Amino acid sequence: MTKISDIRELSLDELSARLRDLKQEGLNLRIQQSTGQLENSARIRQVRREIAQVNTIAREKAKAAQ
């Protein structure tokens, strides 16, 4: 799990790339869960939280840039 301070250091472009990667990972985890191949079900929750954190920080940075 990534720390908030690490996420805050990223630029908006890096945040959007990170968000894209996390959404892809979330999709892969959901597919694994549906097929019964998921070993670490707690990772789904971690990914969802990281997505929320990245979205929040991206909005904060976008608002501050205006």
C-alpha cells in the first residue's frame, strides 16, 4: 500500500497514470475473484482505497492550479 505522502509528490500526469494502473489491477482482481483464482482478497479493498486517495489528491491539485 502506498503512503499518502508518496502520492502527494506525484504530478497530475503521474497521478492519472497511477489511477489507470490501479483501475486495471482492480479489474484483474475482480476477474480472478469471479473465477476463484484470487489468493489475497484483501488486495481488492486496498486497491479501491488507493484509487480513492489518488482521485482525491488529483482533485486537490487541479483545484489548487486554478
